[in-house]
Amino acid sequence: MTLLSVHGLVAGYAGARIVNDLDLVIMPGEVVALLGRNGAGKSTAVSAITGTLTSMAGTVVIGDINVTKTQPSQRFQLGMRTVRQDQPILRDLTVAENLRLVESSKEVAAESFPFLAERSSQRAGTLSGGEQKMLAVGRTAANPGKLWILDEPSEGLQPMNVNRCAQLIKEAASRGVGVLLVEQHIGMALEVADRWIVMETGVVIDQGEVTANTFETVSRRLAV
């Protein structure tokens, strides 16, 4: 069964279209990398898919349930887990409170990033940008659901933590979790992805399966 089906998605702000007629499908255990330069519409697409932005047209379906007009909390109940680029965690809550929101503990999350066990009482907003991303990814890995929507999860991370993030994505996919991965770090994205999609000015301009030549193809597309 398809985990996520997006068809004809149109989204934007104040009546202006930023994403136009986006189609994508994610199957169980599949990682799809959504790539593009800044301003291509990737984060707007993520916001519409996860429900933090009301779409102008199109459908979003999780499994066989149309969630186009539902709230993010309902999509969470259906197994969608989100790491947002702009607000990956709840800044006014402690690390432990962020974890409890997804019924996880510091010990479980620390299996992903050990520092989380030592910072449980620290307010999440006082973490560095990279640490906030690690908290968000660790929280997701601790209660993985069945579908991950990750918007720039490696942003601000040191190389060894970028590698750890990639490993967590691979481990989740091996257990049947489907992943939509938005990334500027092309090497990491293509290392874990099965398929890739490139957006430009709100539309898909190219896509395909990841092969030995994909990095060159995508780099050329993004340089245009």
C-alpha cells in the first residue's frame, strides 16, 4: 500500500502560488529526496503536506485516508512524523517535555544522540541550532510512526552528526518507514534516497531513481 500520495498540490501564501501541481508517491521503506535551490518551493510543499499550511488545490493521502483538510495532529495519529526547518522543536519546553509530547523518554532518544540524556531539564530553545535539529530527529526516531517528512534535518550539524542522521533514516527505512527528505546536503540525501525529485520555481523539473550518475545529474540541474 502507498504510504503517501500527493496529487496536484498547489500551495502558497496570500493568494500567491509557490507550489504548482506537485505529484509524488512514497511507498513503505522508500526514501524520496526532494531537492532544489533556495526558493524552489520545497518548504512550502512540506508545510502543505504536513498540514501547517492549507493547500489551495490538490490532495494529500496517507495510506487510503484523505488528509488534505485535516490538522497536523490528525496526520500525526495516522503515523506522519515531521521535522520542520523553521521550528523543529517547541522552544519554550524542556528537552524532556519535547520528548514526552511523542511519548518518548530521554533514554530512548539518547540512543540516537547521546547528549539528549544529559540535557533533559534544559529549555529546548537554549540549545544550538544543530542541537535543536538533533532533538527533533531523535524525537522522531524514538516514536517513528510510519512516515517521516524531514525538512533540512542535517542543517547546522557537524559531519559526524550528519552521518548519524543519515544512519537513522536508513534504519527507519529498513523497518518499513517511508521518508520524504528535503535537503541542501545533496551527498547525504542521495546516499540514503531511493528516488530523487528536483523542484525549481514551484514545479518539478526532473526526477528519477538514484544511480551512480545521479549526483552529477542533480548537481547540473541545481547549477542551472
